[in-house]
Amino acid sequence: MSEREQPPDRSRDLTQPVEKLHDNERLKAASNYLRGTIAQGLVDPLTWAIDENDNKLMKFFGIYMQDDRDLRDERRRQKLEPAYQFMVRLRLPGGVVTPRQWLKLDALAASHGNGTLRLTDRQTFQFHGVVKPKLKSLIQGFREVGLDTIAACGDDNRGIMAAPSPHHSRVHAQIHELAGQVSAHLRPRTSAYAEIWYDEKPAAPDHEPLYGPTYLPRKFKIGFAVPPANDIDVYAQDLGFIAIVEDGQLRGFNVTVGGGMGRTDNAPHTYPRLGDVIGFVTPDQVIPVAEHTMTIQRDYGDRVDRHHARFKYTLDDRGLEWFVAELRSRAGFALQPARPCRFERNTDQFGWAESDDGLWHFTLFVLNGRIRDDDRVRLMSALRSIAAVHAGEFRLTPNQNLVISRVAAADRSRIDSLLAAHGVMQEPSLLQRNAVSCVALPTCALAMAESERYLPDLIGRIEALMRTSGIADQPITIRMSGCPNGCSRPYIAEIGFTGRAPGKYNMYLGGGAHGQRLNRMHLENVGEERILATLDEVFRRYAGERHAGEPFGDFLIRAGIVREVKAGREFND
């Protein structure tokens, strides 16, 4: 569809009268294509906060208002407003940046943020600790190296994931190009972004050819996976493309629909869901499938109950057959039958690997995705030094790690020397390699408990139990989120945690070893002592009763420790 063509107005189901629409829907409709009063709030000298409605709109521009929750009580006692600051997320399809871009991001983190870079599990960067007076110049700094933040958050198509694929240079290049094309095609067209952040005047009246004035009911996520690695957790995406590679050639993609991790503890009608495979498409069919899948959700997603507004609920309410027929009608072609494929892992493989073009790629472990310098490891400085001499690129992995990519064989020793000189050569444990956490406290407004700051300590204690049981050589996936929204995809981990209160978590067991199965809640609202006692018991059973090569999650189900979850609707049973 060309940008000049206005889509039919299907943005509200007839069962959803205007007067019953969620307040966010009214806000978007009245926002003048996401402008609101953001521009005025940015220059208000009386507060470092912005209006709450503008905060909701700024999410469409990749920006969340937060405050330092560690300082809340003290500032309240001093009768000061909270320590308001902003998290800023880049739109980075496929998670690839050049050395020049890396150096710019490094400099901006020092001058505009808290001096760290956070790698997310959706392959992009987050800046933390950005105060309001610096927001505009930060966004303009991104623009200087061809980067932006539009649609990194909000009710739109979010950042598109693509497998780093260090072993397959040709396939990676094709998929990265496709991810960029889909991202550009589904990007919101509002001129509000350039007007607010770049001080540009709109050249023509705004319209949104794909979104309409109220955008989507909720966020929409897309990812590209390359077997045998399911590192992007393709079944957790609203729309997934699984690459079918034959004889080194990309033939097309199996398509999955309806994944999503978010749920709410006090809303039992909410649940995580894994995507269903609905067929196969050729590379030239990817963009129309992406567009029409997203616009079907635009037209039929729930705009009354935001807890029920994700694509997964639209599919469960209306059925896969309905969706496939609607997609065929809009796209003008039918999907082919899905082709055989096999996943073997959803984690990263660390160290050096050679791709089929003769270049080398070094996958570097980054603890919880946080790039910083400390007394032992000067990771931020090491990567700055590498970026200054590197001729290739950097790839962010979906597991919050980093690939120093496209290195000539003659340059490997220089990369190794720079890492060693900054203390970046310690070997992560097997459990650390398979763990992911969200940021949580002290900045995330939704966090109920610690995640990034706590998970390393908990892993150390879990590893001690594994050594005692004799299973320290067993890879087990662990995911922790500070709230039930599931940003770290905890509901498909073999061991998953979601925060309930400070020091208290729900613990989930039995997810698939490569992201193919949901887990089930085993403990509710418990502390570390109960968590460790329970894991000690199941580790001992696993050590004595497992079959050869049996993954931990599979054993938990076979042994009857947890019941298998076969569909999202069963998750809360």
C-alpha cells in the first residue's frame, strides 16, 4: 500500500462503542498524531517531569519517564519531587551498529546518561538516567549517526529482531536487510517526531497510512529466527519468521503468529502464549504478510480492555482459521504448507566463530546486558578501544550479549589483546550463559522486585546447589523479570521468576530448553529460602532420575513435578 492510500477505517470493532473505549484510545485520537503537549512540557522549567498523558505518547518515540526509586523516600522526606529521569530506547532492526555508531553511543552515554549502555533482549540499546533538559540533544545525537528512537515503544510495531547468525554470512545479510525493510515499512509516518525532536516543520498534513490516528490496540513484535538457534524466541513474537535454509540458500520462512509473554497477576484472563505455525512464505512475501497481519490486529484487537488487547487474544477469540482466511483475503495469496525445521537451543555460543565468507565473529558475554566499567572489568573502555580500530560491525544478541563481527583473521589477535588489557577475559559459568534479566529496580516504574541487580547473586547460590547434586555441567535456562509483564521472556524458561514484592517472586518450572514450551507456576510469592530449598529437591531428583541427554524442563514434566502447558489458555489452570 502506498503512503498516499488511506486504509479503510476498520480501527474499531462494532462491538466496541466509542464511549467504552479505553482512555488510551481517546488519548491517541486527540493527540494530533502523537504530539499532545510534549513540546511544551520539555521546556517547562518548574519540573523535570512531564505530564502523564504526554508520558504515554512519548513511549511511541522510545522514551519512558521514570524516577530513581532508591531515592524516593529520602526525597519525600526532603519535600522534593521524585528524581525524575528517562529511559530512552533505540529503534535498531536486527541489532547491528557500525563502529562509528558505537563510538557515538558510548560518548552520549557519558554525556547524557548514567555512563552505561544497556543491551536489551530485543537487540537494542537503552539509555538510563537521562534528565529532561538533555532529552532533545540526545535524540539529535542519535540522528548524527543515522539512528532514531521512533516506535521503539508504544502501540505500534516495535523493534524487529533478527538472529545474529555468526556462522552464515549470506543468510544473515539477507535477513538483516529484510528486518530493516519491514521496520521501515511499518514505521509510523507522523511528522511529530521530527517536529518535536529535530525542530522541523511538517511539509504536509499528517496521516498514518497503516496505523490511522489511533495506531494499534497494543504493542506488536516481529522476529526472524535461523535454525538450529531459536535465540530470538520466535514463538514469543506476535509474528515470527523461521528461516528455511537449504544448501546454504534462504528459501523462505515458516510463519508463526500469536506469541506474547505479558500477563497480569490479578487478571486471571491474561496469560502468555506461544505462536502457532501457520505456513510458509517466500522472501518477497514477508513484507505483505507483516503489513496485513499487523493491520488485522489494528482492525480487530480489543480497544476497550488493554489487558486483553494483544494479538494473542485476538487469535484465541476468533480462531486461527479465521485469521488465515483474513490474511489470504488481504494479501491476495495463500501461504504454502510449513516446511520441516528443527531448533536445538535458544542461547548464544561464545568465543570465536568463522562464517562462510572467511570472516570471524567473537561473541562476548555481557552480564545482564549492562556495559560499564568497574574495578575489575573495564568493559565500556574495552569496547570503545575496539570500536576505534574495528573495521566490521557490532551485533547485539537477543540474550543481551554482543558479537564483535566481521573481523579479518589477521585482526583477531588485536581484539583479544584489547579485551585482555581491560580485564574482559573471565569465563562466564554455564548458568550465567543461559540467564536473562530485565532492568527492574531502581528505575522501572512497573517493577515489584529486583531483577538485574539480584539475579547474579541468586545464580551463584543455584550453582552451588547444582554442584552438590552433580549436575553443574547441565545447561538450564533461567529468566527473571521484576514484574509479571515478562520482558525477559520468563514464561518459556526452564526456571522462570517474576517479581511480586521486594524479595518475593513467583517461580515457574518446565519451559522448553529451546523456547518451544511454556512453563507453569510452581511457587507463588516466595522468598529466596523457599526457592533454593525447592530447587535443591528437584535438582537431586533430576540427578538421579534423568534420562541420558534429557533437558531439565522435559524431566520436570515427565516426572510429574509440573504439568505440561500445551496452550496459553491452560497457563493459569
